[in-house]
Amino acid sequence: MRGEYIKMLYMLLAAIMVALSSHAQAGLQEGTEAYKGRKYAEAWQELRPLAVAGDAVAQSYLGRMYFSGQGVPRNHKEAAFWLRRAAEQGEVYAQFNLGLMYSNGQGVVQNYSDAARWYRKAAEQGGAKEQFNLGMMFLNGRGVAWDDQEAIVWFRKAAAQESMQAQNLLGWMHEKGRGVERDEATAALWYIQAADQGYVESQASLCNMYYRGRGVEQDYKVALKWCLKAGEQGDILSQVSAGWMHQQGEGVVQDYPLALYWYRKAEAAGSAAAQNHIGWLYQQGWGVALDDRVAALWYRKAADLGDAQAQFRLGYMYFKGQGVTRDLDKAAFWYSKAAEQGEAAAQSNLGEMHFHGAGMPQDYEAALLWFNKAAEQGLNNAQNNLGLMYENAYGVEQEWIQAHMWYNL
């Protein structure tokens, strides 16, 4: 009799446990659905009791709500509390986000070692973004010993799950030879995988690689395809490249208005290179009415942002009085700015101003310095001027052999 009673008691307890579990599961489902429907107050009512009772998923959601201020005041410390309780039970989302909080010092003292520890726990459960973040820790040596090869291991795991960021970084590591032998062909293959998914950085890299024939056969049409895709997503260098290819007729029929369209998109984002190219279109009258004054204004914008070619062109316009009032001091100023950045034409022209004493005292030593810098970059005019100086002993001892060498390069 007593045995029958105990048996019935166990059955009753089991039924109660099942009922409670079913109720809890129903509450969890209702809470998560409310959260996804942005009914945060309702989600809170359902999830809070479950989180207090120890449900890891509910705790993870509570941590998310406190982190973002969804239905409750934003509180990163409270978020860390709930995420930690869930993470310690193996809840992968909580592990990843707790790692993120340690990495950024949100709600906890910043600690890269703890961030890496939680990323690893999450990554070992197979999540792509978790694997990618752990790879980044190894790539940057944060919280772990710097290890490019270990980074590649985790990036490959994430890339196998179609992580665009991981595919892009694998491309970059092969392109630069980080953790692997430098291999631009393999880099291009990784970039293509990410670019096909719309990853703008990979599209921009392919734009450059196909244009220059690096790791792939040079193909202006394919280069332009990737330039346009990246440019449409706002990549400034790709916008400038798209403009340049339309201007030059590379991979497409030459089209100055389209070139100007792409340059203007890049210029609106602050691209000095695009401003310089717009100035050139106005100076040549390509796709716009020829206007040296407007060209000079665009060159000045780009020059003020440090574009060396624009500085040279602005210096030339001041030297010639083209679109601006002729001013040799300003010509020398802008030539100097460009020359110091290695612009060969500016170095040569600055050398000529020193050589002839144009707007400054004649100075053969300074002329020789700038002619040499330009000549070393292969500028023919500077090489001939060096030959002239050695032939006629201008600021140097007369040396026929040196003169002959420079004349015949």
C-alpha cells in the first residue's frame, strides 16, 4: 500500500514538473515572439521570471534588452550581469556578446583576455561571427598572443559558413602575405566569394586587381564592373576609379559626363583626387565648357586637401597666369608643396624656377637638387637639364661623362 502511494506521489510530481516545464516553454516562446515583434514590455513580463528561475535563453534576452534599452532603461552593467549568467550555462549569443562587452569596456572593465576567452567559448560552438571575432583577436594580438596562422584557422571556419568579413580578410592576408605565402591569385578568389555576396571592400579590391592585372588577368571591363558595384555602395576610391575609366575609355566607351558623375559622387564625400580630376575636365573642356577659372577653383580645393597633382597643376596655372592672376611666388609655393610629396613634374618645374631665378634668386644648387629628384623618377626634361648643368658647369664642375649620361637616359 505504501509503495503504491509513493508511486502515485512520484507520478504526481512528474506531472507537475511537466506542466511547469510546458508552461515555462510557452512563456519563453511568447516572450521571444513578443521581443521579435518589438513588444518589449510584454517580452519583459514573460522573460523576467524565467530568467530569475535560471533559464539561459531568457537571461540572454534580458541582457540584450538592458544593453539596448529595449523596454527597460539602458544599463550595461545589468546587461553584463544577465549575459554572464546565460554565458556560464553555455548560451552562445550571451558568450559572444559578453566577449564584445569586455572588448569594448561596456558594463565591465575592458579586458581583452576575457573578451578572447568568451569569444573562444562561443566560436567553439560553431557560430560564424564568433569565429570571425576570435580570428580578429589573433590577427591583432588582443587578449591572446599575436598569431596570424591561428587567425587564418578561425577565418577559414567562418568563411566556410559564408562570412563575408572572413572571406575578405582571407583575401587580404593572402594579398599581403600575412600568415601565409603571398599569393594574389588566391587573394582574388577569396575576394570574389565575398564580393559576390555584396561585400564592398572586396568589390573595391577586385576593382583594383583587375585594373592592374594583379593576381588575375588584366581586364578593364571586369575591373569597371567591380568599381561600379563598390562605387554604388559608396566606396570613394572605386567612384574615382569609375570616373577615371569613363574618362579614359577603359573597359567602356569614353564618356565624359559619366566620368564627371562619378567624380562628383566622390567629391561630395571629400575626395581630393576627384576634385583634381574635375579641375582637369574643366581645364580641357571635356564634358563641360572649358573654363580655366573654374578649373583653378577645383585644383585649389584638392590642393588644400593635400593632393600633390592638384598642387602641381595649381602652381602651373599661377606660373602661366592661366585662370588666375600670374603670381610666381604662389607658383613656387604650390610647386614646393607638390615637390615635397614626390611629384616629379613639380620637382622639375621648381628646379627650373631656381635655375632661371624666376620669382626668386637664381640658385643652381637648389636647381640641381630638384632636377636630381625628378630625374631619379625618370622625368626626361629633368634629366636633360642635369645634362645641361654638367655640360656647362652650372653650379657643378664640368663633367662631360655625367652630361652624356643624363642626355642619353
